[in-house]
Amino acid sequence: MNNHPAVLLIHKPSGVTSFSSLKPIKREIDRKVGHAGTLDRFAQGLMIVLTGSCTKLNPLFSELDKRYRAVISFGSETSTLDPEGPVIAEAPVPSLKVIESVISDQFTGTIAQTPPAYSAVHVDGKRAYKLAREGKDVEIPSRMVTIFDLSIISWESPLLTIDVHCSKGTYIRSLARDIGKACHSCAHLIALERTAIGPYTLDEAADVQDIPSLQQQISTSAQRIMRLPGLGTMVLNESSARKIRYGNLPAERDIIKRNVHHEDHAAMLFDHHHQLLAVVHLDDHGLPKKLYALITSECSGND
């Protein structure tokens, strides 16, 4: 069994669960695998997969906003709000003018959204989708999400193709349902592709079966970590750079250079060769207080 901490960008195909798509990575790269957001079975697109000790960075990657291209079918709603469920409601298809007006007035900025009944949200200690499959009524509290941008790409009645830039926790299936209702119609998704997570894009991703490409990504994982937004940076002296590899946090006097903003809650630690050594939690004074994860030389392609 190989053991490689890494940050991998994969292209999940449609028709398989996110869990199933990770099997080649567990088998060939590292048994310990995490992700920064799953995709539904019918959906495809970018997933960020973390392996080994890099799984500890999951809270940072999970906070990132996301971008999607979605196809909404108006005039019918399914139980799952996707193409896999049976139709449970039908209504007249609205005009493009009505759809444009509704999106402009109600679906930009911060909005309240109720996750789908068929989702992984916990309800009374159980996954909502398990309760839904048992035929039980599922009441899920609404939550606030942010739609940074929603652009209409094409309209071929009853199909609307949109690009969405949204905050974490946004369900595009719920977005389709709610737009349909706001148009005095109903709707569900028939296709969904995640095109970006934070600064990471789908065109950087490798097929999950392409193990050589994923193994190549291991050696450039540090570069992807350094692209995380909202992290401070610190350069350590030589002595402290050696000690951090054993989990010893630097004292303030060991920091040669520090670039940390008041709102930063984490920072990257570098040696004087600009090699990434670790990611740390920061205290109220902007100093390291706890390790997120050590970054191995393997991640940065150094021997």
C-alpha cells in the first residue's frame, strides 16, 4: 500500500457516486482519503481530493466557493430534483422573460435555501436521504447561501442552461426547484458540472482512472496549497525550519518575515528557500498556535 499525502484535482464522471470514484486513489495512492465537497451521482466535474496527512487541510479547502454549469428542465419536478427520481409535479413552462426577471430579482446575493430531501444533511441524527427513502417526511431547516453570479447561457424551452458562482453549501438542485416555484412553475436539474472550486479549475483535473497523472500531481501538491486564498505567510530561520518538521512550532523570534492580515486564521510556513513546510492555525496575535498539517518534501517535488 502506497502512502502519499497529496492535494489532487480529479474529474468525477457522471453515473458514479463520489465515494466510488475515489476507489482507484485509495488503492494506488493512499488509503486515507478526504474530499472538499462531493458531487451527486448524476453530476460530473471537479473534485478536490486530499490524501494522507493533507486530509487535515480539509477545513480550508471546504470553505472555498464553487462554480457550476447546470441545465434546468422547467415544467416538471422530480422527487430527487435530478434526472434519477420520478416526476412528482408538473406545471406550465414559463417564458424566458419571466425566468430572467425572477433570477434578477430573487436569486442573486445572499438568499435562504432549503436543502433537498434527498441530501446528506443530518436530520435528527440521520441522513436526510435515508429518511426520504423510507418514505418519511423530511423537514430540513433553510440556511443562508450566497449566489455571487448567475448567468443564463442558453434557453431552448423547456431547458435553461446557466452558470452559477456560489458559496459553499449551495445546492444547485434546490436552486433549480426554487427558481421553478418563483416562476409559478416547477423545475429540476437534468445535468450538472462543477467547473471550479475557489482558484482551482476543471481543466487542471485528471481522470480518476489516470493514475500516472494523479501520481504526478503528488509532487506539485504544495503549489496547489499555496494557491489557497486567505492564508498568511511566514518565513522561518534555519533552526526553526528544521524543528517544524518534528511538529515544533516556531517562537516569534524564529520568524524572519511575516505577512499576516488581521482576518487570517491560518498561515503557511516556509524556509528561506521558499519551500512550504507546514500550514498552521494562528492565535489572536497572528502567531502559530497549532499545526494543520506538515507538508512533506514529496509534495513539493524535492528529494
